[in-house]
Amino acid sequence: MFPVTRMRRLRYHAGVRRLVAETTLSPANFVLPLFVRAGKELRRPIASMPPHCQLSPDVLAEEVRAAADLGLGGVILFGIPPVKDAVGSEALSEESIIVQAVRAAKKAAPDLPIITDICCCEYTDHGHCGRLGQSTGRMDVENDPTLELLARQAVVHARAGADIVAPSGMMDGMVGAIRRALDEAGFSHLPIMSYAAKYASAFYGPFREAAESAPQFGDRRSYQMDPAAAAGQALREIELDVAEGADIIMVKPALPYLDIIYQARERFPGVPLAAYNVSGEYSMVKAAAQLGWLDEHRVALECLIAIRRAGASIILTYWAKEIARRLQ
């Protein structure tokens, strides 16, 4: 007869399991993504991401208050403008939908960190993350002209009251350009959360429906990272962003890239690390749960624990409110 092992004794009682757990979750670890569009009393369901909706600013304020009451770490806002054009002009407007959203969010919950996504894809009619130009006989995103657009967009969001700006376009030099622009505009105190290692992933489909930002031609593989790339490439991308002034670094998506999260935590121990548990990761579990194939709560909890165990201290997740209620 085999003796009972120490590991078995530590698993026997639920209270003991909680006592010795080395990976824990708190609502303060979570950032809730929210989608905002013009209108009033608008709550437009996102079919692929139930129960999430596109929200008008007044309804967004209610969601932000709920997030604050649950003790979430923050919210990140994505805007859907009424008009899109080739250069995403609406992103630079001092009265854009995201400016309205930030103001409504700060009024609703002044102490909750409000993060804004800095990118062009939500505002361009072609759905790409920057200004297009002709290169090598095809349409490509022009890196340097896009930097100017991103820098101006960040300043607009800062003036509206954003607490953190989060550039997501994977343009070379974007963090440095945004840092200089913020400093010159008097926002040297404002942190930058950089999507430092963002992959050209198939897991973004539901988000592109939610943000109405699917590319009208081609894809984003020429500027986002190749999923098959070695980890060293991701670490170099992160190192460049940290050198340019990123205060928080992010890996996106989360679950297929737990190895990258782990290595980023090991390589940059003093830099806060975020991971985006993206729409596809969320929606596939939702769909399986609706068919009765999975226990959604247990699977969601297991996914988020895995992300925390890999080393992320901040998790952007569509489960933020649901799991926060369970944790309470």
C-alpha cells in the first residue's frame, strides 16, 4: 500500500487548497473591454460575444459604474465612429466618440482607470491599422506617417481624461512617438500600455465584428507578429518598446502564447505585464457552453488562472464582470 503523499494531503480539503494556492485571482487583476458608438440608450448586441454589446456613452457610463463597484482594475475603450475614411480622421477629433466615452466614463467612476486603445483600424474605411501607401506594387501601411496619427490620437485621448493610453497597431517606433507627443503636450505623467507582442492571430474575429474593423482587403500579417516566429522576436519587440518608454507591456492573444507571457515575465521582471484574453478565446468557450459541452465558469476560471500563472498581473478579458462576481 502506497503512503499518502504530501501533495495528496494538501489537496484533500478545499480550505487547505485555498490556503496553499500560489496563483490567485482578484477583480483588481481584470480590465474589461467596452465598445462605444454614437447614440442614446443604445445597447446593440454583439452576436458572436454574448452578452456584450456596442454601447452609447450614457449606457457605457452604467457599465463603468458597475465595473468600479465590482472592484475591477479598469476598463479599456474601443470607439466605433459614425464616419470612416482612408486616414481615420475621426480618431483625431476633439469630439470623437471615444472622447465622449472617456468623459462619460470619468464622470461615472472618477477613480477607475480608463484605458483607451490607440490605433487607426476602428476609424479607417479599409480596416487597416494606419495610413496606406503604395509599396512594391501593393498597398501597405506606411509606418512613419502612421506614427504621427497615433501620437496625435494619444494626445486627444489624454486631453479627454484617459488615465492610460494603449497603442495596439504594432508600428515600429509607436511608443517613442507617443511618449514624445504626450510629454510635449504636458502629459508626461500618463502611462503607456503597449501591445508590445501582438500576433496576427485568427482569434480576433469576434472583436472585428464588435469594433466593425475587419480589413476590407488583405490582412495584418505584414505588421503584426507571425505566430510561428521564435520567442526571441517577441522579446526584442518588447525590449524596444520598453526602451522607448512603455510603462506596461502586453502580450496578445493570451492562451496560445502563454510561453511568451512566461518568458516576458522572466526577461522583464520589473515591468508590469498584461495579457489580452481575446474575443476568440472568449467566444469559443461561450459557444461550447451554450451547447452544453463545457462548464463555462470553470473553464473561464481555469483559463484566467493559467494566464496569471504564466506571469501576467493584468488580464484584459470579456469575462471580467462575471468572474469578479464569482470571486466576490
